Amino acid sequence: MIIRANTYKPNEILKFIRQNSNLTQKEFADKIGKSYAWQQSNEIGRANYYFKDLLDIVEQFNLEIIIQEKKK
């Protein structure tokens, strides 16, 4: 799965990962140890998750984050 983070908002990245994992919001939240309310709030953009949350998700789903060199 490749996500170009600069083309998505944080809530869209979270939703993209969940949808590509074929999980409901509740199933995804349970799998990452968060509440359904947390998942829902972050996915609709009402709340913003921490980078550490994303790192935990990446580890749980065996994903990879690649940070490319910033253009000058």
C-alpha cells in the first residue's frame, strides 16, 4: 500500500488504511486499541491523531512509512 501523505489529509490517510484493510470503523478501532468514538472522530476530521498513533497503526498492519527528501 502506498500513500503519498502530501496528497491526503490525516483523516483521509486513516480512512484509507482502514478501508484497504477491509474493516469497519469498530473493527479497526478494536484492532488498534482505540475506541469507536476515537476512530470516528479522527476519520471525519473532527479530531487529529498523533504521529505515534500512526506509527502504532503502521506496526499493527505491517505497513511502511517512507519519507522522501523534502524539495527545496
